[in-house]
Amino acid sequence: MGSGIVLLLFLSRLISAVSGGGAPSVELWCVAKNNADDLALQSAIDWACGPGGANCAPIQIGGPCYDSSNLPRMASYAFNDYFIKNGLTDDSCNFSNTAALTSLNPSYKNCKFPSSFSKGNMELNGSVTAGQDSTSNNSNSRRWDRSSISILLFFASTLLIL
């Protein structure tokens, strides 16, 4: 019964997003999947911190997020930074299927992960994006609405499985 109520809440937010009520206020992070292979994670970190342009200084030796014994944690920081800098879309949180979105804050000790709400120049619904004209901004709004719907459906289907 309880999961049915939560499902109704998610569906009502979905309907609100589709009908113009805006995207739901769900804080998100992009993190490494628990079952991801270490070699695949290292390859994804190398790409995110290199050509991907993620800020990986916090996961370097001496940084607040450096933990050589926990590759998934370090990968999560790199993945999340890339996700926030690259449009908050499903595609920007994939990394060859080694990453997933979560609403659980992965921050720990002095390692603070910025969330989807942290980016000052972009709302979750994509209505404001720095450095783009209004023509391209409209296409971002439509894309983010679809992403928001996908995220809501993911959460709803997860609840149904439980």
C-alpha cells in the first residue's frame, strides 16, 4: 500500500511536468554502479578526467575525495562532475554502462559531491542554460523534460519491483 502512494506521487509529478507544471524537484547525482568492473571504471575515469573535461583534482593524491582503496567512490566523483557540466542528461551519466543516477547523496567525510541543484546557471528543467541563445535553449527544455520523465519512470518502476 505504501509503495502505491509513493508511485501515485511520482506519477502526479510526471503529469505536472508533461502538462507544463515544470520538472519535479529531485536532487540527483551520477555515481558508479556497484557491479561495475574495476578496469571499466578506470577507463571511464581516464576519459572523464581527460577528454571529458571533468574536474578531477579532488580525487588526486591529497585531495578530499582521494581513496585508492575505493575506485567506485573516485569514479563516482569524476562521473558526477562530468554529469553536472554536461547537461544533466541520461547520456551524460552512462560511461559505457558503468554509471547510474541516484537520489542518495554520495558525499562522505570531507568529500562533498555537488548535486543537480548545484549548478547555478541551470535549473533542473533546463529552462536556463548559460552561453546559449533562446533557439537552442528551447530544444534543451524539451530534451530535459524527456530526461525528467525517464528519471521519474525509472523511480516508479523501481518502486513497483520492490
